[in-house]
Amino acid sequence: MSIGELQRAWAAYGHDLLLHDPGGRGECLVRRGELVAPAAALDPVLERYRRWVDDVRHDDESLLARVRLRGPERDRCVELAREAGVSANHVHFGSPVMYGTPVMFGTGADPQDAPPVPEPPRQQWDPPVVVGVLDTGCDPHPWFRDRSWFEAVPEVLDADGDSGQDRQAGHGTFVSGVVLQHAPGAVIRTQRALSSLGFTDDYTVVAGLRALRRAATARGERIDVLVLTAGCYTTDDECPPLLREELAAWPDVVVVAAAGNHGSARPFWPAALPGVVAVAATGEDGSAAKFSNTGPWVDAAAPGVGVTSSYVRLEPGGGRSFGYARWSGTSFAAPRVAAAAASARGEGRSPDEARDLVRRHYPFEG
């Protein structure tokens, strides 16, 4: 789906998103009328735009501020952010293929006596290797719930209240399953930041990253690998400043990000950051999938078509069932590479060595 099609789809659910420079080189999606900044940089913004400010929200834990404008200036939020030296609140897209939905095995018209993939072995590496996953959450699927490290972050399956499962509900449970299949001894820590409708924004992503770091500190853990499956485009093809600065605070973490699914070479953030391992998706023949973003900023490529993993489904009446689904997208190539990085860290390799290893083992030949 194009950015414009995504904007129209989400607008149908009442989300006020602005398509900036439609069809132009700077086309991007932002939350209409929103500016985001570090809380410490807020006062000059308020002084400059006081007459247009409708609301200000602070996240005291994350030290972030979000300003909502009113009136016609809401449609000029990208330009006003640039003039004030802050940022519009860019919309990030999840990176499964947005046409079609996952097909769940063992249910409905396609029953199977056994899951199509075996449960990952129950291992626990020593010392622990912690993989952080910023996504839609992780439900207590049988693959996870009895593991000593598991803490459920329940999926929101029907955020729009239409009694049907949302397009990206179950995404985080699926992504975590891909990690576990290929790094069965890893500890997986999930933070919800992506909506079940398939989008998030700069403010929520940065707040989620900071929450993930705080939680690790509280447990006495160190995050070794971070998986990011959503990303954004920007009007100047530069990374949103808040996101760039936040990821600079993760120097000893192997950050792996989905390259995006728009069949474009345009930089997709944060995947295109130099220190991030950007992962494209390949098909059965090993070549880049038609939907996958490519370009000189892509570092690695892994299978991303017809991937099978753990899944949760909304049942009539609001219950949940657990099974297995097949899905496609760079969202599911990235955790495969992240799992390889986790294995490398478990073998004692440094973050730089782990990055180099996954680039060699999963080369991108775009």
C-alpha cells in the first residue's frame, strides 16, 4: 500500500494524520498539528508558537514533550517544526505486507493435527542474552508462557471496536516467535509501541525505547540486541532527531530494523541509520522480495516471504486462541537477523563483531 492509501485507511478509524508533500520527493506522514521535542527544549517552542498552542503533554519518565497546535497552523506543522528546530511527529509504519492478512493454521477451514513448525527448544543461555522487541506486545502463547523469563505484554486485538481482529494484531507475538525459533536460549523483553492497526509515531517509539531501557535497568539486565519492525519516511530524508539521539544512547546494543515494504530505495528510519542493521526481505529464490525496500543503506537480507511463527487470534465473544500463522514482510526478516546477532553475542562476540557476522551471514545483494 502507498503512504497515501495508508493515510486514508487509518483516517477511516478517526486518526488525524497529515500526508505532507503528497506525491513529491518529501512525501511523509505525520500526526496533524503535532510537534515533539525533548522536554528541556520546550520553552522556546511555546514562546514562539504560544498563540497556536492547543495542548502540551509531558512524559516525565521519558523527558519528552508533545505540543498540539490549533487552527490552520495544524497543516503547517512540518514547516513550523523546522523553523523552531524541533520535529513534526512522524508516523511509523509496521512492516508486514499490508495487503492480505496472516493465515492461521489449525483453525477454521484449514485444520491440522500438528503445528507446521516445532516448538523451539527450551534453552537458557549463560550468561543471558537479552533481545528487546519494540512492537505490538507478546501474548502468553504456549511457546513463551512457561519459560522462566516470560512476562506477558498482552496484544490489543480489536482497538477499533469492530468485533474483528485488527490488521496487525498479533504482530509482536509473531515477531517474538521468529526470534525464539532462531535463538531459543535468548531472553525476550517486549515493549508495546506499535498499534494493532499498524502504526505508531516518533513520540511513542522514543518513549517505548526509554521504557525498555528503564525496565532492563530495574531488572539488573543488559539489552544485547534490539529489534525494530516499524519505521518512517521524512520530508528531508533524514532521521527524526529524537529517534537519532535516542538510538545513539544504545552504543553497545546490536540494533536490527526492518527496511520497510514499499519497494523503494528511499531511506526508511531508523533502519537507514549507519549504526543500525537494516534488513530487507528475500523470497524463496533468495532474491529481494518485490515489496521489500532496498538501497545502499540496507545491510542484510533474510527470508521474509511466507514466514511461519506463533500467533494469537481473536475468537467470537472476545476470547483468544493460540496457533501458528504464515506472514510476509521485512518485519519478519529483521528478527531472523536479530536472532543471529543474539547467538553471536551468546558466543562472546562483541556488538561490532556480531554486526559484522550477521552482515556476512545474511548478505544483501541489491
